[in-house]
Amino acid sequence: MADDTVNAQITDAVTQTNVKVVAEAPAQAMASLYQVVSSATGLSVQNATHSQQAMNQVTTAVVSKGVQLIMEIGSKS
């Protein structure tokens, strides 16, 4: 029969690798979370900027129409 014992250096290497992976997992999870949150924040700021620009275009159209109506009132007199 073959010898069923495993070299201690091999078991130590496997154990150290497993410990390293388990130890780094929380840090990687937090880094991933920070990236997702920063991406969502960036998209939210972009959406707010786009909405503000669209509202400025509407405001310009409303002011132009208001000025036009005022000018028509003055020309009718």
C-alpha cells in the first residue's frame, strides 16, 4: 500500500494560501462596495446635471414667450 501521509510543507503551503484568501476577502468586498457606491453617486450627479440643463432650456423658452406677449401688448396700444 502507498503511504497515506502528506508532506507537511505541502499542507502548510495550502493552509497559508487559504488563510491569505480568507483574510483578503473582506478588503476586496469593501473595495468593490466603494466602487459601486462611487459609480452610483457619479450617475446621480450626471442625472441631476442633465435635469438642470433641460430645465434651463424650458425656462429660456418660457421667458422668450413671456417677453413676446409683453411686446405684443405694447404694440396694440
